[in-house]
Amino acid sequence: MNALTCLLALATLLFAAAVQADPPAGYAFVPYDEGLRQAQASGRKIFLYFGRYGCAWCDKTNKESFFDAGLKQRYSDNYVLVYVDAESGNRLTLPSGERLTEMELGARLNVFATPVFLYLEPDGSPILKVPGFKTVQDFRDFDRYIQGGHYRKMKLLEFLAENPA
Amino acid sequence: MRMLAAGLLGLALTLPAQAEWVFADFEAASGEPRVKLFPHLESAGRGNLAASGDRLAVVWEDNRDGSPQVYAALRRLDRPGFAAPLRLSTGREAYEPVVVGLGGDRFLAAFEQDGKVVARVFSATAQGAPTPLDQTVSAQVTLAAGNGRLHAAWGRRDGRFLRLVSAPLAVDGMQISTGAARAVDTSPTQDEQLYASLAATAQGYAIAWEDRRAGHTRLLTATSSDGAQWSTPQPLNEIPRQSSAAELGLGRGPGVTRVSLAGDGAATVAAVWMDKRDFLSGYDTYAGVSADGGQSFGANEKAQDAFGAEKPQWHPAVAVTPHGVVAAWDDPRDDTPDIWLSTRHSEKEWSDDFTVTGAAGPGSQDNPVLLWHGDRLHLAWVHKGEGGAQVRYAQGRWE
């Protein structure tokens, strides 16, 4: 294989990676059922990212928010990171024992748009659901709200009004 | 005034009553619900219902034997009551079954079993041996039967991706023989081809599938006279020309997924799918109708009415009837998922959405499948309530 062919192959790989709205690179995202197991073992909360192949706003979130090194460190430290492709037929096992597809999980959780970000207790019960593109600061604010346990006492907007960044 | 009233009354009496779908009481198809029993009516193309001879079959997957397995239940077409479920799968786990009628009360089911697509002939009293349709990793099988021919299509693992292949099938008694499987689209494999749906037509076959090769999911269609060579794939879903995301150079297209085809066995082929072009309210049920056996489809049409506009629609199924194309799906417009249907009266003219007794109300009703056969519209769905879940069925007539 000559150098030109190598370059073309590399460019093709990079292009393929760029047009997909897969989980952001460098994050240790795992499937939903694996994430539940890890969370129950570690006691960490879950950050669940519902994306979709070709999803524009997932793409924007990946490029503009998850690219931030500080955010990456913060979320990697504080959460079990779970990614679900909202149109995928990949199968998961729920704690109930039910086997279902990633898309069906989205239907059950009424994930009507992508991206959708959910913060879950280690047992999988939902804490907060936020749809659409979010900035680095948004994700920092959500993290303060979740990790500080403020969700037990007040709504997100109340928390942000009382505790601006 | 008295004359006017008498005239209006006379007019009302002379107008024909508007026909509508009238459904009989629903029946349980999968047996009694049980806690932690999870039936799923999922398959490529939503082909979980078929008729053959004087029988109707519904196929589904559940965990009643401790692992996900495939089951069928049969009933007489003209008599209520399903017989006890028959287990069709024989492996460690099985998923996504589809079924077609073979005549003479026999049926052909196909499903994924232990990572490969298999098929099995069955009737109320006998079952043939499970027959692999592919020796390699494969999934998402769809079947079509018509004009004395049988055909299957499925996703075959090719490197990192599922690639769509199809093959003719022949059944002799309870034995299945499989012809050569060929790629539906012969261009090089670049990304996933998923969840195909086949329909038999007078000219041969029509097929539609999810195709991810463009960096987003498109729905493509093709036709074939013999199932060996397929026409050049044509786009089915329309992509809005302008979107704020596209202008920003982000993403590639709106979400479309889970296309289902149905035909009348002649020239009409209808497609329905989930389409997120209006992304603020999630998926809508969109449809396209072909009058030339699937060679071309008319403009995309939104099947559901305005009352469903603010909620996402899921799991669309379709049937072609003499009274119009019928679409069914589930959505939570009344807080919990219910089955909704709509009939296409003419181009871009769909009825108000309507529900069926037992397929709406307390609990959750989702994952509908449809079949038009024997002057009846057959509908099955999954009901989930406090006592567990079960597959339910009802048949409707146009009157």
C-alpha cells in the first residue's frame, strides 16, 4: 500500500467517524445494562446519553461540549457513562430480566428527540432528563445539581436561580 | 320551518351511512399474563400475523421458558379463541419472528436463533425441523409469499456491518430448501443495512430497508421480478431541504426508522415508517404508496391526525385493504401508550385517528401488527397491565 492509499484510507476513516453521532471520543461509554451493573457495584450515578446515528444536535454537542477536557474529566470521575443509540436493535437486559432493544428502551423512556441526557440513581431510577443541545456550562450546572444532592430538595431551575455559576 | 325540518330529516335519511372499521371483542393470543413474562411483537417489517387455509397465526417472542424464545398461537379465522402457544425456537435464545401462510393450514415462520436466521414450517398439529437460512451471523429476517413463490431477506454480518441479502425459499411438506442468498444492493459494503421489509407483488417483490451508508439513516426501496437481481435502490423518505442543523454543517439528516411494507398482491404497495423530520415532537408516522408494485412511491404523507402531533408515534404497521391503506401505531397522547389507527381514503387524505376497544385505556397497549385477509382486518398488539403482559388480538370489518 503506498502513501497516497494510506492517506485516502485514513481520510475515509476520519470522515466516517466525523459524520456519525456516536458517543464522543475518549469517554468510556458502555451499554445500558453494563452501566447499571457498574453503577450498582460502584454506587456512582449514571449519565445516560441517548443519541442517534446522523443526529445533528448530538454532533454539535459532541464537538462543542464534550470536547472540553475539564468536562470530560468531571463526568468520567462522577458518573458511569452510558450511551444508547435510539434507533438501534442492539439488545439489553433490564434489571427485571426483560430483554429489549436500545430503541425500545427509548420508547419506554419516551425519548422523543435526540440528544436526550438522563441522570439516574445507581439503581437506574431517573433523577433528571434534559433534551437537546447543552453547553459545557449547562453540563457543569447539571453536575452541581446532581452531585450536590440538590435534586432531592428543589427543581433544577430553582437551584440554578439560587446558585448561579 | 316545519317544511325545512322535514326536508333536512329526509336528506339525512337518504344519505348513506359512512362506513367504518368495526372490531369484535379482543382475545388473548399468548395466554394469561404473568408477572415477569415479557412478550414482544417485534420483527423486521412487523410481519407477525399471517393466514393460511382457515387459520390465523400470530408469532412473538417471550421468556416463559426462562429465556427469550419464539412462539406461535393459532385460531380459526371464523371462530374466536386461540389454541395454546406452540414453541417454534429450539436454541438458547430467539428473537424477531415473522410468519407467512403456505396454504393448507401450514405456515412458515422465520426468526433469529442463537445469532443466525432460521425458518420452520408449522401447523396446528405438526412442525418441521428448524432450517438455517444462513450459516453466518445474521438477523432481522423478513418473508414474502405470493403467486406461488416464497422469498426471504435478512441482514448478514459482513465485517462490521449487517448487509442485506435475499434468497428464494421452497417448501415441500414440512421441509424447507433455500436458494442462493444474494446481496440486494451489490455496491460495496460501507455501513449498516437494517430492518428490511418484503412484500410480494404481481411483478415479483418489493423491498424497503434502513440504510446508513450516507452518514445518516435513509429508507431505500428496490424491486425484483425474481428476487435474484434487484433494481437500483430508490429513496423512500423525503429529506427537508432546509434545516438549521444542516446549515450549521451538523449531522446528515432527520431520523427515520423501522419501515414496514404491505401489498395487495397486485400493484399496490404501501410503506409506513417512523420519521423525525419534525424533531420537536419526536417521530411521526409517515407513509408512501406505490401503484406500480413498488417501482415508485408517491409523495410522503403523514398518517396521523393533528391530535397526535404533540406526541411521538412508535411501531407503525400497515395493511392494504379494498377500503384504503390502514396504518396502526402506538402513541401516548392520552398519557399512556394506546393503539391508534388511520385509514387512507385517497391521496394525502387520511381519516381521523381511531382506537379499538381493548387496545386503548388503562395500562399500556403498544407494538401493533396488521394483516388484511378474508375480508377482515386483523390486529394484534401487546397489552401491559398490573397483572403482567400479553399479546392480544381483534379482527375488524368494514361496515
